[in-house]
Amino acid sequence: MCLIAFNWKNHPEYKLILVGNRDEFFERPSASLSKWEQGFFAGKDLKAGGTWMGMHPNGRFATLTNYRDLKNPKKDPKTRGNLVKDFLESEISPLEYLKRIEAEKDSYEGFNLFVGDQDHLFYLSNYKDGIEEIQPGLYGISNALLDTPWTKLEIAKNRLVQNIEEGQLDYGSMFEVVHSKKMDPDELLPDTGATYHQEKHLSAQFIRIDDYYGTVNSTVLLWKHSGEVVMLERTFDQLKGETSDSKVEFEVFKP
């Protein structure tokens, strides 16, 4: 993912309320949200085999965003999508898993990784020290560290707060949280190593850079305290102007 706003254990009905965008090169192949042989639900990167977000009916959840630092590329980095996939396939605790990843975090390009279960959610980035447990509250992340106040992230958090307060958790209202095409003025653009043209377009929530890169899907995840989970992924073919939806519903089983 490249932009996520989420509310964790901070709502009387929902344990997790999340909406996010995935941005990618249009030519990179992927499969839509579905159930994997390993039993979890996720989309799939058909080039490298990993995923950007997924959840298992046992309550294991994981997602990541890339940390954008084009000035310092890694040589032969490991696939970041496996960080999510490997956790969902494993049985070790979220904290223990992140301790293992922390020991090899420099083997990956920049990432922000969240892994959790029915009780805890943790955050690790290879651009900061330590593992952080996410406390109840509302958060946002893009291609910098957690809650870095990029404009598009602040807009997403504010809109999500408004949606929650107004009870507007339908898919249309949730997608509006992360679908602004407004770009930042030049003085607010970060310097991540992209060109000016790229940086300008990347400052929007819903991205399109010419005919080669942009927002390819958005996901809404609603996880009730009762265990009911709904995930809806909307895929965008910006070149053809087409959209399609993939939806899964399941119930988290108690250990």
C-alpha cells in the first residue's frame, strides 16, 4: 500500500476500520483480493509473489507501505511483499515476527510494516529504530514514517474521523477518504529523490503519472469486535477507465 488511514481498537463496534490505496506501475501484473491456498485473504503481486495487505480468519493481519527514498537504492534487496505473506503464513506472535525482521531489515528497500492479531498490532520501519505497539487510536501512513504530516495523509485522517463520527462506513464514503486528486503546492513537496513532475503527482491521494504509474486499487477493511470481517478491494484500470470490485466476508475464529 502507499496510503493508509486506520482506526485501531477505538470504536464501540469495530476493532479495525481501515482504508488505503495501492500505487504501482500499470504494467506490473497482480491478482485481485481472494483466498490463498494458505487460508488467508489478500491480493497478489504476480511478479514477485508477495502481497501488500492480507488477513487470516485466525485474526492475523498485516499490511505495509514502501518508504520512498529513491536517493539510496539497495543492491539486490529482498522482496518486501514477502514481509506480509510470511507473517500470514506463520504461527509465531506478531512481536516475535517483527524481532526477526528487525534483525535483517537492512536487506529490504524502505518499508513500513504492520502485523497484528486479535489483541495486538505492531509497527516496524527500517527507517527508524525499534518496534512500536500501536495503541488504540486513529493513525495514518504513506511513504514516510507513521503519521508524517504529508497533506494527503492529514486529509485522509481528518476525513476518516468525520466518517466515523457520522457513521459513514459504506464503501463509497470510505473510498472518498483516500481519493482526492489535489496536489500539493511546490513548497510542501517532500524531497524523496523523485523528479519534480513525479513528486508533484505523488503528492495527491489518487495518483496518475502519465500512462505508466498510479493508484491501481483501494481497499476497505472493517473488522468488528464480534469477529465479523469485510474486505472490499476496488481495482482501477486508469488507462481504460474501468473499475472492478472484489469482496470477501469471513468471521475470525477464537483461538
